[in-house]
Amino acid sequence: MNYAIITGASRGLGASAAQRFISDGIPVITVSRNENSTLKHAAESAGISYTHYRCDLSSPQQVQSVFAQICDDIFQHAENVYVINNAGVIEPIDVAGELDASLVQTNVQVNLTAPILISNLFLQKAKGTGTRVIIANVTSGAGERPIQGWSIYCSTKAAVNMFTMTAGLELENNGSSSKIIAFSPGLMDTDMQVTIRSSSEEAFADVDTFRNYKESGNLRSPDTVAGALVNLVLAENLVNGKIYKVNDLL
């Protein structure tokens, strides 16, 4: 049996990806603080297995506990496991020297520590059972260039990219059937964009540019981007450690 595990599936890209997996007949497990009732009803209507686990991804202890339970529940009868590390936060948006320490810690935990811990658990379990795991870490173009006001977001996404590339190299060198990639979704019409547009110019110098993206209709829908993401992870020709960009897939 195949399974899809998606973090941050209560809304945005994560919810759209979960809906696509359900439409494809793949059992879905969502992990977030809040459950998306629409996904639950969609799975029930389609007769597809669906489970939600409540988890605060900023807590390493909760991440370890919840995902260990998920592994115990599915690996005994799993053939392919698709893991989408989608959850992310952009705050704090501010210049260095004005950053909120608690927001910095949450950003690092959610954007970087959680994907690493989750990937490590699933790859460890895959090695012991022979199950094939395909991990997609959602990243950002911000991980490849500095953006004023986004020092923590840029840093965590850059670190996710490096972790993905290194883990992919290791899987290749070990002859594993499992894969790990990163996926850069580009500009989407999500709640994160709302947060960005509400920033002050002092905190984020490019705020007007992002407001114009919305006004000019340059933001893709999460459904469109999720379609590209799910098509990617279901493909047979994934390159381990590669950072895939949505503009090259659509």
C-alpha cells in the first residue's frame, strides 16, 4: 500500500497536495495543529483512508513522538511512502538587530529542524524495512539569495536545500531506492503572501513588489502548484538531492 504524509495540510499548498493525493486514490496522513475538515469529508466520499495527527512542529519532542507513531502505524504494510515537508513560517520579517528571539526560534524549528527530524525518521525506518520513501522538502527561491527583512527565512531555506542535497548524495552512494528532493513552489496566493504584504517598508524593503504581485494577478493558485508537486513525487525519474523549481515543471 502507498501512503502520503503531508505537514501543514490545513490550508494552502499542503491542503491542495492532500486533496490531489486523495483524488489519486492514495491514503493520506496530515500533520498540523489544526485539521482541515474538507479533506476529511473528501476522503470519506472517495472511500480513501485519511488520518490527521495534531502536532506543533515547533516542538522537537512532539515531532519525534508523532512521527514515530506514524512510522509504527504504516511501515508494517507500506510499499511506497510519500513525505511532503510543506509546513513553514516566514516570520520574523524584520532586519537583523530588530528580530524577535521567540519568532527566530520558531522559524528555525518549523522550517529546518522539523523537516530534518522527519526525514531522518522515515529514512531510518525505510532502511530497516525495505520500504521506498520519497521525501519532498518544500523550499523557496529565498534560500538562494539574500532578501532584506527575511534573514531567518532565507537562512532556514538555504539550510533545507543543503540538507536535501547532502542526504540525496548519501542515498545515491548507499544504493538506496529512496529519494529526497526539494521543491520550490514560486509565488502562490496563500496566507503567507498575506503576511508578507502586511509588512512595513522598514521591515521589508520589497513589500510594494509583493503587493503588486497580488494586484496584477501574478500569484499561482495552490491547486496548480500542488498538481506539479504531486506529479513530481509520483514520477519514476527523480534525481536524488535535486532542487526542483515549479517554473520548470509547468
